[in-house]
Amino acid sequence: MQVSYHPPSDFTPVQISLLKAGATALSIPGASDAFVKKISLPSGQDDNVYVFFQQGVVQIAFGGPAGSLTDQMESAVTAAILS
């Protein structure tokens, strides 16, 4: 897992649209937008959670073997990081 912070200027509306295509919306208190983008790779799974706040964007990247990343685990970790 990797957590990173980005200033709002790092994401243009076009980039956000591309990232949101096929993503699943999340409800995060205080966030203006949040979603998880799940990508299946031959070597496993790469899920990225993007949480947009007025002050910046938190990106949480999860990686692991196929089937190892559950929505419940990702939600719990996201909540713990953002609390």
C-alpha cells in the first residue's frame, strides 16, 4: 500500500474524468469527490482510491495478488488513514 498527497492543481478535469471512467464512487465525509479505480493486471490487482478535498487529493494505492483486495479491507484502511 502507498499513500500520497497531491495539490489540487495536479488533477485537471479531463484527468479526473478519465480516472472516474469505470470507477466506483465512495462516500467520504468532508470530501468533494471520492472513488476507487480497480485495475486487474496479469500479476494481480491494482486498486487506487482517490479522495478530493478542497486542500488537495489523497491517493491510496493498494496492490496484491488477484482476489486478495476486498472492498471491506480497502474501506477500513481508507477510513483509518483519513481519520
